[in-house]
Amino acid sequence: MKNDKSSKPVALVTGGSRGIGFGCAEHLAKAGFDLVINGMRPEEQVADTLQALQALGARTAYARGDIGSKESREGILAVVRESFGKLNVLVNNAGVAPKERLDILEASEESFDYVVGTNLKGAYFLTQAAARWMVGQKKADDAFQGAIINVSSISATVISVNRGEYCIAKAGLSMATQLFAVRLGEYGIPVYEVRPGVIKTDMTAGVTEKYDKLIADGLCVTPRWGFPDDIGRAVSSLARGDFPYSTGQVIMVDGGLTLPRL
């Protein structure tokens, strides 16, 4: 799709072809956004996903690339520019888990670089580039409305000693949310953190039995798994501008898991 100046707002969702990312994209499509979906798979493998979003009324483009790579980040934003010529909302959702869950006394530097390089560094510098573009759009047109939404995890504050690199990356993303919220405040561009709890996705497939038992034993106040749909509802509400006076804030979507209880 070539540059087409639509009146509809445009959202870029990283890791948007499945799991939480698709849940976000689906609700953004329903909320009236056109979409650029980023992922690592070849475009032909996500054709059904794009068609599903198109059926909801969204025009779509696919930007294949690894957000951990500077060249890929530039390429992803180039697809947004070529396809729509503007960007209203960035949803930083793409993330990876450690390839092997190891105790922090044993985990490797390579694993740390892999996880932090994608989940924190990649999101941080994609946000930097997108924010510059959004500021430019705001200066050119005071009616421009933009937002940045970071999908983090309860692991930003809840400790798992067998995946320390993941926890550190998410804690860093939480601080990045606050940093960009303060920096972009003068331009009226809010920045939010959506913090999911235990969500049923590909990433949690290997620990399904563990969390089935924990949830049955009362891990969450709301006695069920979370689903990508739960995260998508929160993200689309923020993207629509329903919370314009809440920049820099954390929206918990964890079924009450982190509520202190006796």
C-alpha cells in the first residue's frame, strides 16, 4: 500500500501478528485505526492476520523486522511513512523471553543482551524515533493527536529469579514510560504503560500447567487466566484518548494478582 492520506489515525503495533499484539491490533481496528503490524515472520505467513484486521475495517501494512536492530527499526518506520504518511499511536508490544530459564547465578551474558536488547533497548530507541516524528507532526499541525503505549509485565516489579533479564528489561521499560511521558508532555503526547499479568499466549504455553494450578489456588483475585483481548481493550481505550490526563501512569491488567493480600 502506498502513501494514502486518510483521515483515520494510524497505529504501529510491534509484535502485532499474534498473542497480545494481535489482541491490541484487533481492538485498535475496531476503534477506527489503520494499522501497521510489525513481526518477524515472512508476510505470507501473516496474511490471515492482516485479512482479519481488514475485515474489521482497518487498512493494513506489514513491516517485517527485529526491533532490536537499528536498521530494522528504521525500516519499520519507513513502512509506516510509505503506507500512510503519518503515525498517531505506537504500541511497543514486541518482546522475547529468555531462550532458557536459568537461575540468575547461572544465566549468561548472551541471554541478558538478547532479552534486554529487544525488550528494552529496542523499544526505547523505536520510541525515540517515533516520538521525534510525532513532535514534528504536532508542530506542523496543532490538532495532531498522538500517544505511545508500552506493554510491559508484572515482572517489572514481581521477581522471577529464573528469568532476571526479563524482569530487568520490563522494569527498565516502566522507567522509559515515565521518561518519555515527561519529555513529551509539552507537546500533549501522552505515554502509558499497560502491565499485563499471567496472559495465555505462546510465551506462557510452556508453563500452562504451573499457572493453571496457581490460579486454581487463588493466585489472582479474578480467578482465571488473562487473555490478549483483556490487554487489547486497555490499549485501545488509551489510544482513543479516553485518559488524556493520566500520562506516565501504569494500567494494571493482572486480575488483581499484585494486590497485597493476607
